[in-house]
Amino acid sequence: MTVPTRAGYAALLGRPNVGKSTLLNRLIGQKISITAPKPQTTRHVILGIQTLPDAQIVYVDTPGLHRQGRRAMNRYLNRAAASVLGYVDVVVFLIEALRWTEEDQDALQRLAAFPGPVALAVNKVDRVADKARLLPFLRDMAGRRAFAEVVPLSALKGDNVATLEQAIARWLPVGDFLFPADQVTTASERFLAAELVREKLTRLLREELPYALTVAIERFAEEERLTRIHAVIWVERASQKGIVIGEKGATLREVGRQARQDLERLLGRPVFLETWVKVREGWSDDERALRSLGYADPASP
């Protein structure tokens, strides 16, 4: 008897900095979503495709749901994250082990009307030294909603991630695969290039500056022996431009070096990466500027 295949969408939702992008990369088995130890690193809805023998799970990584900020960027991030609830089949609600915040509660409330299965993934259990503290925490969390499953895991180390994957596959609707079996994301190489440059900036720059910059790819050309990429780093003030460039260009050179190495691994060929820093005042609080820089509200797949 032939086992029917299953296919569908599973959203990774939660407050900022709980490890959604790290979990996506772990599930897919390669890096398609950028990560950094700072909230709101993820700014776009990103699809990661995992094809198993009898199921295809399309994971939907989302920006962190957070308390409404005043800036247009904050509003965009919350809209982008909440928009996926209209089409996904399963939600993975991600929280951090031994930590429950008001933003976690806000994010959980947004799931109140979601009709499908919701799994609670309790991440970062590898950081808990006293494992005896986990059980009462898990019991408390399980009582906050009728979760389809509660899975303690470590996205960073991979502990128990397979359990979550198997549960999601069981809950997907019966149907044909939605994408070719060898496809791992719908994101373009151009988009991934911009994200990798932004990741390096986020990791290298001081705390507040990453939220005031974005990256746009002005040229992405496949030549005979290499890929040529021209990236513009947009900041909001002239003083920020100097910080991104660094003394005698040191910071910008290091950003370019690290991003180029990652891009060569991603593309499998030599990359020539050029970067420029430009100023566009107030871009993160201007809806029109956001759209022009690629922050359009995502459509359903």
C-alpha cells in the first residue's frame, strides 16, 4: 500500500530573539536565514523547504512579534509576521526555556483565532544547567493553550529538533509536494546576498546602529568565472556612515570580507563584492521609503 504524501506550510512564530532563524537553518540543514544575537535581525518572511520521503514542510520564518513600536519599520515587522497566519497549516510557537515575557504573552494572544495545530517549541534548553527546573516550566507553559505538542529543544545544537519535524509532518494535509524536491528556499540569490551583508553589519556594529541600516543590491551579475555583486548600505544619518566605514575603511572591509566568504560558500563560485555606504534620512520611519527598499508587505505564496 502506497503511503500518501503530505505537504504544507509551518510558520515559526514568537517574540524577537528566541531562535526562529537558527531553528529554520537547523531544520533545512543549511543557512538561508541570517542570525545575530540582537532582536529584530529577521525583517522579512523567508520560506525554507524541507523535503522528506513522504512529506514536504515549507517552513515560514518570520520577524519577531513585538510590542508595537512607533516607527514604520516596527509596524511593518509585526504586519509581516502576523500575515502568515492566513495561509499556514501549522504554527510552531517558539519561546526560550525558563523565560516568559509580556512579549511572549502578546505573541501567544495573536494565535488565539488560529484554527490549526500549534506546537510549543521551548528553545535553548542547552543553556539550562539544572534540568530539574525544566519540567515545572514545561507544565506551566503547556497550560497556557491546548498545544498539539510541547517540544523542548536546542536549535543551536540540534537536540530534539527531529521530534518537532516529525510532529509537523504528521499534521500537514495530504497532497502533492509544492516545490521540487531539491529546492530549499524561494528566496533569490540577490536577496540572500543583501541579507548576508546585513548580517555581518549587525554582528560587527555597536548595539543601536543595525536598526538604522539596510542593504540593497544594485548589481548581481553572473560572469564567466565569478559573480559580481554591488551592494549599497543605506543609513539614516551622515554620522552613521562614518561608523559603518570605520577608521580608514576597516569596518567596511571586514564586512565585505566576511560576506564574500559566505557568498562564495552559498553560490559555489568566486564572488567579487563591492560595497558603498549612502545616507537616506529617516528611511525606517517612511512607508514609501520602506517599500522602495524592498519592505513590501508579503503576499501569500
